[in-house]
Amino acid sequence: MRELNRYKTFDGRPLWTISHRLPAIDARDGREIASTSDVDQTYRLAHQLFVQPDTRLEECFDPSETVRMTRQEVAVARSHIETWKAIASGQQEHVLVLEDDIWFACGAAAAIDRGWRESWQRLAGRGGPDLLYFSYEDAGGTAARLDACDAVFRPLRGLWFLSGYVLSRRGARILLESMPVVGPVDMWINYCFEKLQALALSSPVVLQRDDGGSDNSHSILPYLARAGIVDANSMPVPKRSAAGPVFAWTAKREREGLAMALSMLGLRVRVFDGDEKELGEEDLASILTTFDALVDAPLSEKAFAAMIARSDSRFVLEGAPRLDRQQNREILPPSRTVAFDAREPSDEMWQPLCALLGLTPPPYAFPSGAPRSWRILRDDRHEPVRQVNGIRPERLTDDSAWALVPDRAWPNRTASMRSIHPVGDCLVNEAMTTPTAILPAAIETFPGNRAAFSQDGLLQNADGAQLVLSKVESGNRKYRSGAFASVRSFEHGRFEAEIRPACGAGLVTGFFLHRASPRQEIDIELTGDDPRRILLNVYFNPGDDGSAIEYGYRGSPCRIDLGFNAASDFHLYAIDWRPGCITWSVDGKAVHQRVGWDPTPLPHLPMRLHANLWAPRSEALAGVMNDRALPATATFRNIKIWA
């Protein structure tokens, strides 16, 4: 409104006096962004490539690959659609549509006047433009323009953003008749240019403000990052929530949605099974120095009373919780308690839960959670940390809400571990000496990698799959290398390979499980500058499949001495991922193990198996690359997967 007050109509009235505010659709409201005939929430990469052609994206992905819109994109599309409906049924022939975070560039008034006059001259006798862009971004400089002059041009395709545009009543009806909107609305509208009398100012004059944060999430970003087109992480590491302490009791359903929801809000959550030792006041005080929310905690009568007496404590009841007899739900303070009677989790649970905790509801679906038997968010650190030969692993952790910081009191184990044998069926057994449809080449990259993976970087012969990193003279990455990945995802299992990693500073040979939305990962990495040690890592982000939570920039890595030079020969490396426990093995002997909150929760969603040879931007990880030592090769053979 402040921006609109800066400009006047032809007869001297401030623009705000003829404006009308329409409420946007809230991505956090599941009912508003549920399936609707107005929006098709899946689109194909070909739609993105139509607006902005890019050979790098085409090389990495099949254009027919399906992409699912984020909740935020659906909400933006529906917000514009509701505006079109208002224009189509209104009395005004032309309406200026502005998103709420815009500002007018210097000279905007004169440019708009020139563009408006030129538009009517071009479309004399046809009622003026149906669509006139005041705000847009040229799609990587590829926008197709016709009939360009100093004031306006006619777009054929290649304009992003819908922050500010004029839409005629006829144009609104054309758009509504062309629905459903397929994919992000600013992408889809490019397909409507031929139906509309569409024009754009020669330069955008309505811009989006950049002095405030945005929680918008774009479905295409993971693909652009993997293709090396964008090279930045989309989100900063979140701070641990200041809410708490929170005490929740549930009906102990098969899936633990409430515990996962509290974790998505940035709380460190510990779940109890109910058969643990009763917690006294001192026990509880100690636990609350680490955790913010306790679910189904077995509190003593005194501890329960002490928590009620605390003015900052909050209480959540889900379903028909079975409280102990001394924990009478009738004495819980109503102003600090919320109860859910719903049998299944729903988005309607976010608002009262977040209102109780003073937090903003996240724009993601309320989770169903993981099965109770998988022990997600259990603190199993009472089992001592696994060691080999009495050597304690060197640990680092990030600052996210889902990593504990190890200290001198961290549990310790002196006994070495026994071999871990695979269970289940052997689904994959590949020598990797010839191409395989199960583990094809990966043609992509990722932020932080100075190499782009290509088909040429993967060679297969009698030795196995050779990943070759070499320097290249052109392209968006300085180096070319090889990678491969499984075509399907796995939900727990044992993953092993014989590996001879690359030797040399600046090189990392990776064998790992990975997924996105939310990001989870289990790593084996062998750095070329330190071939006598192995780097093991876990990334955890909470939520169900589709929650675009991609925090965790370092996870919880540790280095472990191998006792040999890994680069000198092949050795057998394995990840054994089971509910509640991850074990890493080398040559059949376990070298490290993680349990819940040690120091992160464990991944719980299906992941694909990957192998690569990459060049990190971080010199602290693997040292400084020596280009004269290239090409470098890492070799993988005899890959087996039990699940």
C-alpha cells in the first residue's frame, strides 16, 4: 500500500484508493492446496525446458521425468487463479495484479505510460492487451521476443515471475478456460501466450523486494542443483526451537506422527516406549538440558507435578493417551494444553499445536511418521559408542536442531564389534565389469562439487566400474568425473562394494545412500589426501516423503583409522542399515555403529545407492587439488544389496 501511495492515476488519485486486496492462499492450510481441478500438481521437465532451454538439464534428465509441485507453488498458483476469477466476473476491463512483496523501480510511471500507449496502438480495434507484463525475468536470456520496440515486445516464451501484470477481463476468461494450470503458474502461462494478446514492457519496472526472507520452495531447484545450473544450498541451517519443554502423550499408534511433527518444528524430540525406568525430578532435569520435547515419558508423580508447576511447560494429548494413574489429565492446565481426538494425523493439527508453542506452522503436510518399531527419535545412547581397538572416533556436528553436540560425557565403549551378517534377500549382485540397468551412470552434480558427472567419466572393464576425474577446458565445472546410482530406492538393507579409491589431495571417493525431500544420507567417503582413514557420516532431516526440508550441511561425520592404505588395493566396504541401528564394516569387520541420537536420529525413508568420485570445494575436507596429477581413478566392483 505504501508503494501504491507513491503513484497517482491520470486524474490525480493515489493508486491505493482504487485497489482491492485479495487474501493469498496459505500453503500451510492443507484444505486450500488439496487436489483441485484448477491445478495439476505434476508436470514434466519438458515444461521447464520449454520456458528456459538448457542443455545441461537435458543431459542430466529425461525431459519426460515427472516433477511434483511444492505446496508453496500450488498456493501461489491458486492465489492467481482466484484473482483471475474475480477479474472475469468483475466490471473492469483491465486490472493491474500485484503480489504483496513488490516495489516500483525508478522511472516506472513513465515506462508504464509509454508501454500502455504503445500496447493500445498495436492492438487498435481489439480492445487493448489481454496480458501486459510489468514484472518478469528473462529465462536465462533465452526469451523469444517479436515486434520489439523501445516500449514493449511480444513474448513467445521465456518469461518467469508474475509479480506485476495487467490482465483484461477477456484474458482472465481465456486463462480460466485453459485450466488446469500444469506446474508453477509463471511457467504454465507461457503456454497461453499464443491464445492471448500478450505483451511485455521492454524492461521490467515492478520488482520483488529482497529485504525480507521467503519460505517459498521451488520444485525445480533440486534438478537445477544436480545439473550444476544453480550452485547454492536453498536453505540455511535452522536454529533449535526455543519452545519447550513439551510433554506429549499418545495412544501409541503404529506410526508416530506427533513426534515427527514436533521434530519438524525444530525441537529435539525423545520418544519413550513406556517400559523404561520411571523418571524422577533429577532425571527429568538432566534430560531437558538436551531435549525439548518428551513423548510418552514415564514420569514419577513428583516429576509430573513439577512439570505442571513450571509456567513454560506445554502439554499435548493425541488420540486417547494412556497416562499413568498419577498423571491425571484433568489437572493439566487448559491454557497450556492442547488435545487432538483425530484418529489420523491431518493438517488441521498444525495450527493448534503451533499456537500452543508460539511457532509458525510449516508449509508441509502434517506427517504420518515412521513405524513405532523403527525406533525413530529414541535415545539409544545408553548403549556405549562402538569403537575399534579402543580408538574413539573423531566427531564433528553441525548446528541444526537434529544433531547433539558430543562432549566428554559422551558414552564410550572399549570392546570391538563382531562381524555383521546380512539378512533378507540379495536383490543386487553386480560385478560392474559391464554396463547394468540396475546401476546406470549418473549424469549430474551437486552444490559443493567442482566436478560434473558425465557418461564419459564412467568406464567399465575387467577391473570393474572405473570413475575417472579429469580436468576439462569448458563447461560450468572445471572437472569431469563419473558416478552411478541405483534406479530404485531401498528401505533398509545391507549395501557393500569392493572399492579401490582414488589417491591424491582434493579427491573424494564416495559410496553412500541418499534421498532428498527431506534430505537423508548415510555415507562412506575415502579422501585422497588421507587414505589410511575412512570418513563416515549421517544426515537426518525430519518429515514424510515430500517434505522439502534440506537442512544439515555437515551432518555428523567422524574419521576412523583403517590400519592400511585404502588406495593401494581393493577392500570390502559395507553399510548395514537397520531400524534403530547403522553399522559400517570394512573387510567383514564392523568399524563403527550409530544408534538413535548418536548424535542424530537415523534416516527412516527409502534411499538410493550412489557411488562417485568428486572434487569438493572445501579444501578442509580433502586438501588442495593438484591438476598435474590428473586424471585420477576410483574403481568399484562386486556390488551387492540385501534388503
